[in-house]
Amino acid sequence: MTAPYLTPRTPRARSVLTVFSRMTNVLIALCCVVFVVGPASGLNGIYGTGDAVVQAQTAYFERWGVIPRDLWSGSPGPLLTPLTALFVHGSWLHLLGNVLFLYVFGGMAEDRMGRLPFTLFYLVTGYLALMGYAAAHASSGQTLVGASGAISGVLGAFLYLFPKARVTSIYPFLFFLPLRFPAWIVLLFWFVLQWIAAQRDPSSPGVAYLAHVVGFAVGFLYAWVRYRPSPAPPGETAAATGRVDSAGTAKQQAAEGESQP
């Protein structure tokens, strides 16, 4: 399954200032800038060519990425790497896949949470996702980089906040047909795939699926605790309850509908 997307009803021309009024777009821009100036992009000549680039990439990832066994060494420095690793990516495909998912799902989640709470949520969830992976593989010397743990948290929150939003996805095993499903179907399917993949042998290098699972779970639980409906006051009448519920439902449908095809 490729990255899903939501299509707005009517396209709107937006200035650069308006685009970067969303923290989602700022985070995407930061990931892109960090990648372009780093050695993995191949665009920065300062790192040389051939073996020199490979060595520079290794040193770069070890400096800014998470090395699980170093986290428990007692030194405070490695404890900051789960934050720096969120903005480091290993390849163009790694970067583009992550920013596409963040672009698709981050905007609506940010609109619901607010700019500052969303930013803190993104950073904390990403930190916990990487720490969760590192705790499960405490003796590993492999370097972990990428924003996928934080983005998985955004997906988990999106599942709770907008379960009925229509998501269009392209499925390679169905001859790349674009199909539309409610978000809860797409995201639960994605989560199950990550869970199954996380059960494989983690000793070989590759995608840290467990970080996806942890991030998704943390994001969903946060949204469930923070945004679940409050119980009605004890003295509220049935008629008043009906009016409040109707208003709340209409508001939620409008918020979801603005970003649906």
C-alpha cells in the first residue's frame, strides 16, 4: 500500500507565509533541509565522493541517530539523540515516505490539537517511540534515524480524532487502483502490518517497525485520553443533552468534511 491522501473540496491559493503557519509544514521543511545538507542526500559536495561519503554518512548517523546500547551507558548526551534522530533520514525514499504521511495526516490533527500542543505531541511521541524501540533492543549497536515514530503517533491520534474521514490509497497488489476507505480501515490495516513486521527477527538492519507500533499506540492513547467526550453534568436534562450532542456532531463533521474529497 502506498501513502494515502486526503483531497480538499476546493483548491485554494496560499502564500508561503500561510503555508508555514502550520507546524506540520515547518516540520516537513526541517526534515527536508536537514536531509539536503547532510551526507545521505548526495547533494552536499563537502562530504566528497565514493568511500568518503559512506564514511561521512556512518559518522553522521552515529552522531545524530539513536544507538540503543549508548542510551543506557549513563551519559546524558545520548538521551538527546531520540530528538535529533527525528529530523535525520537515511535516503530519499525514507524521507519522501515520511513527509508524505505527515503532510496527509498532520494538518487535520494539528488543526484539532492546536499549533503548540501538536508540536509538543509530535516531539514527545517521537521520543517515546524511539526510546521504546531502544528499550526492547538495549544491546543493539545499530543506528536508528527517522521521523516515522512521531508520524506513527500522528496516525494513531488521527484514527481516534477522525475515524470516518475518507482516505484514498493506491494498492500495488490490486494493480495500483486508487480506492477510498474510511480512515479507521486504512490506519488499522497499516497498524496490523507494522505489528506483524515487528515480530520478525530484529537483528538485521531495516525498518524499525516496533518504533511505529509504539508511536501509533502512544498517539492513539493520548488522543483518547485528551479528546474523549466529557460526561454530561448530573443535572442536565435530556433535551439539553440532545442539543449539545447535535452541535458537537455537526462541528466534528464540518472539520472532517473540509479535508475530504
